[in-house]
Amino acid sequence: INSFGELGATSDGVARAARDHKRAVRDQLTDLTRELGAGDPSALAEQLVLLIDGAITAAAISGDPAPARHARTAAETLVTAAAAARAAQA
């Protein structure tokens, strides 16, 4: 996030590396949410990516790790809801 924010507009290499990293994180989360049996693994993964990015940014700006804890709680809520939806369909 920092590298892209500082150099992404002027450096194709930095922009490409940032996009590749985000894609890799999203792909890994999609695989994990698919293993969980989420009804829409891609959507859940994208929600988790947004939580991660928001937590990183908010913690960096505030200098406080609390956003990471809040994001973790939100992620647990999303994953629990996905697991409950799967169980209800079974």
C-alpha cells in the first residue's frame, strides 16, 4: 500500500508489484474460503482483502494497532457467517 501510494503513479514496476501482491493475497484467501465451503468464495475473499487493506492503512495513519484487532473481529464475523450459511444448507 505504501509503495503504491508513493510511487505507483510514476513507476510501472512498483504498480505491477503491488497489483501482483494484491492478486496473490486475494487468490490465497479465495482458496481458503473455498476450502471453508463459502457460498461465494471470491466475494468473501474480497471482503477480507478490504478488511486487511483498511486495517493496514488505518493502523499506519493512527499509529495504533487497534484497527487490526477490529478487522480481525470483523473477519471472524464474516467467516463465522459463511460457515453458518454452509451448515444451514447441509
